[in-house]
Amino acid sequence: MNHHNTVSIIQHDHIAQAGITAAECMTWVEESFKIKYESQLPPKISLHPQGDDFFNTMPALLPPRYGRFGVKVVHRIEGQVPSLGADILLYDSATGRLLAVVDGDWITTMRTGAVAALATRLLQRTGVHTYSMMGLGNTARATALCLLADHADEPVTLRLLRYKDQAQSFIERLSSVGTRNVQFEVVDEINDLVAGADVLISCITSAKGLICDHDELFRPGMLLLPVHTRGFQNCDLFFDKVFADDTGHVSGFKYFTQFKRYDELSRVLLGENPGRESDDERILGYNIGLGLHDVLFASKIYDRVKDCEHFVQRKETAKFWI
């Protein structure tokens, strides 16, 4: 005897056409941080088939009221186009039924950008409207869209580090969304970008050594967000506070035991940590990425996207079938 289970196949274009705004992404990552300690979130499993290539498996069980479990598999394979990709399986946690296979690329990028923008809201010093950015790929674009959504009624300036034609392409993309509250500046040298930054968001994916080893250029009150953690290890030693999305992500860092003050970002959102206490504090944020964000996003998208493809699982229900 067979039981038929209909599984949704939610592709990238289904998600892109679902009308999900950057402001909604901000709301979703805030929600996921607030339920972190009610969720089951084991450490990701990382396997390496060759060289620097990897498969990371990231499971997360949402609180019972959500009734959802999911697992994201993200991979990087050098030489493939694109080299980075992700897929998510979403389940009904009460029945074990597979609900959907969800493309994970849009989700990964937008939740990463939304987390960075949320961290700026929580941790930047007062009166900041200028954001310095480097590594101007998809993650930086997502971050900028979320920043602009979060400052919809305020003027914002984005200072961009010039690299090849990235800055011009970035400006054209941000200008195309019809946002009128943004101005752009392009900076040629990394030291100038750092020295002029109240908030510095780095989305570079690789770095050989330190990005800027002149500690004196990191001004008091600065918020530094190395989205992919690369290139700012010197700041671990002299920044006043460090916040991360999960302690397990940073506990293996070389200087973890030398952080001056440390806590998780969720504690700030829950009111259990004051976050920034002075406009002179230098604060460092390491938000490496939680499967919790991915599964919550996938759950929200599954509930919204109805016009998608499906396949039918035929599951054997007889007690004995061997």
C-alpha cells in the first residue's frame, strides 16, 4: 500500500517573483534571532571533497508552534558556475512529511544581507547615516538594499571601495530600484575607506593576511562587520566588544579568549545585553550564518508561494514490506 505525498519544488524564480521585500527580510531575521534559544540548532557539519571545496550541512528545528524542521546543504566547488550553491529541504516537524525542496541561493544571500543591516541598527553609534562597504557582490547588494529599507525616510551615503568595475555596477543596481534617499562615494584606497568609516561592512570572500594593519585608522565608535570573517583579525585584540550570531562559530578563533567583551547578538535583541553603551566603543560583529535563518525563510516562503512545481512521493505504508 502506498501513501502519496505532494512535495513543492520552489525554484529561484518563484522566490524572486514572490514580492518579498528587503524590509520583510529584516523582520524575518529579527524573528529568527529572537527564537534562537527556543530552537534546536546543532553545529553545521563541514565536509571537504577536495582542496578548499566543501559541503556544509546546516539543520535547524524551529520551536513547536512553527511545526517546521529544515536542513540546508551549501556547497562550494571551484571551477563550477556558480561555484557556490545551496538547497533546502523543509519538513513538517509534527508528521515528518517532506513539504518542499527549496532553492537556497536567494535565501542565503538575502538573509545574510538582512543580518548585517540588522546588526548596524542594533550596534552602530548614534547619528550614523554613512556606510562604508567593500566586496561589492551579491551579498553587499543585499546588505545595501536592506540598509536602505531600514532607513527609508532618511538620507544614506554608501562609501564604496573601488575594485575593477564593481563599484559602478553596484551603483547602477542600487539606482535601478528607484531609491531616492541614497548617495554614493567611491574610495580608491583601503586605508582611506577604513579611516573614514563609522560603519564598515566587508563582504569579501577571501583575504591573504590583514586588510588593514594600521590599528589607529579604526576610529572610536566604529562598527566593523566582516560578513565572511576575512581579514580583520587584528581588530579582535583591541575592539571593545564583539558580538556573534553563535558562540560556536567564533570559539575556535585564534583570539577568541582575548576578546575584551563578548556576547551573542540574540541577547541584544532579547534585552539581555545592552549592546552599545557608548558612542566611543569600537564594536566588531561576526555573523557567520545560522541554518535557523534559512529554515525560517524557507518556511515563510513555502507558506507564500503556491504557484510552483510539485512532485509526488509514493511512500510505502504497509507494516512489513521486505
